[in-house]
Amino acid sequence: MRHQARLVSAFLLSNALALTMASASNAEERVTWRMQSGYPATLSVIGDTAKHLTETVERMTGGNFKIRYLEPNALVPSPQIFDAVGAGRVELGYSWSGFQAGKIPAINVFTSVPFGPGPDVHMAWLHEGGGKEIVEELYAPFNVHSIPCGLLPAEASGWFRKEVTSLDQLRGMKIRIVGLAADAIKKFGASPTLIPAGEIFLNLERGVIDATEFSLPSIDKDLGFYKVTKHYYFPGWHQPSSTLELLINKKNWDALTPANRAILETACGDSMRFAMARSLSEQAKAMEFLQKQGVIFHKWPDEMLAAFRKASLEVMEEHSSKDPNFKRAWTSMKNFMDRTKLWSDVAVSRD
């Protein structure tokens, strides 16, 4: 009996030590990071997705990995989130990579390629066509690691104070538009300008700008553009798909356990699913609402779309001739699009 008692005591002691070690290990692996978002949590789809990410990570880890959501401008203006993450001023950023185009022109290929891939091909290129690896290489010198963390379908083409029926009307027009499409629209005499989301409405209302693009109908509705103008144009040739990204300080990323790195990657994959599903489910409701407000949906004439396409291809070649990284990214995307076209042309009925 004494021998059995000693065995039981040893067993209980062993279990207690194991539990103590496990608790200590869990305590060491607990992470609390801050994430500044480029979008308000209340904003349709892109704000929703950022919040969804933080909740998913906490749920997956039983609270051991917490991400504190910070609203836009909490620490720095949205265009400076990338720099703040690289400098370690904040552990995470949730944003649109187009903000980095000033210092990394090639990043435009990952954000807003006019007449580029739709969201399905865009996602496939990132994960299976080498796109994600190119982004990581571009960001590495800035001490930033990136994970694709949101996926949106084609945007609306934008809001115009007056109806536009010809290319000549674009001449002299001040348009809030970003990325490569801004270079394309210049070719028609328009004056593109970059204005932060929170300032667009006031500039449109006061006539500082004549037109603006921003995002999906549900997001544009939230920003109230329909209160200023009723002319809403489609399709969104300038941005057929958009990816959002989780920006992570590289030293912090490297210091994470493999399990926590996998959790962030998995949570971002789910965020891409969430954003795409939410995007598609919200747009019909938004457009029905806009119609009730008297908004007129216009489709660009075929001849204008053809002109936009020609100008856009010229822009892609011009940037490729100046920047080897841009050429590498654009060639990779273009080749992937060409390969997938062999399948897509026969796989889906377009009737």
C-alpha cells in the first residue's frame, strides 16, 4: 500500500509539474499587440473585416493572442501606417498597400491594376503565382512583413457632379482617383488628386473636386457621396479587385512562435473569405438604397472603356520601363492572367 501511495504521489507530482510548465509556456506565448486600421470599424466591409480579424485571432487562441484595434489616426495618419509598423511604433497595421506606392512604385501592381485580374485570379496569383513572395521581398528592406488579409470585388468607377458622355469632358476635370488609373486618366487631360477618405465628401460638396472614386457601393454609401451628386458610374475599370493587407513589424513577426505565425496567416485567409462574402452580399442592398435616393447608375460607353484600356496598358509599359521591380511584378501577374484565361474562357458560360 505504501508503494502504491508513493506511486500515486509521484504521479500527482508529475502531473502538477507538467501543468505548471504548460501554464508557464502558455504565459510566455501570450501576445497582446496593437493594430492601427486605415478604416473606421463602422465602415462597411473594409472596417468590418479588420474587426473580424482581431476577433478571429482571439477566438482561435482562447484569448492568448489579443489584438487591440485602433481606429484611423489613433497613432499616425493612415498613409503613415506602413512607416509606423516598420519603425516599431505599432505592432500591426491593417491597410491598403497603395499607400506605399510613393516609396515602392511596384506595389501598385498589387492594389489597383486597371483592367487587371478579378478577385479570384488576383488571389490565386498571390498564393500560387508568386505574388505574395514578391511583396515580401519589396517590404523586407523596410522591416515590414505582409500577409494578404482582405479581398474585394471590382469597385464602382466613381461619382461625377455632371453626366459624362465623352472623353473631351474629362479635360480639366479634377478627379479624386488613386494608383495607376490616375496616370491613365491624365492622358485625357484630367487632373487626378489623392484625398484621404475622411476628406472626400467635403471636397466634393464644396466643388474642390468634380468627381471621386473610392470603393464599393456599400462603402461609398456610408461615406454619403449620394448626398452631393446623383451620377454614379460603372464598371470599376480602374480597380477590378482589391486586396487589403496585414502589416507586421518584421522583428516581431520573426519573434512569434511558429504556431502564432500560422494563426495570423490562417486568420487572414478567413478574413479574405469574410470580406469577399460580405462584399457580394452587401452591394445589392446598397444599390437599392441609392436608387431610392435618386442616384442614376451609368455605364461607361464602350468607346470610352476601350480608350481607358489603351491608356492603362500604356501606363503599365511606361512604369515597367522605369522600374525593374514594377516590370517583374507586372510580368508575373500578366503571365498568370494569360495562363488562367485558357481555363476561364471555357469553364464559365458568359450568357
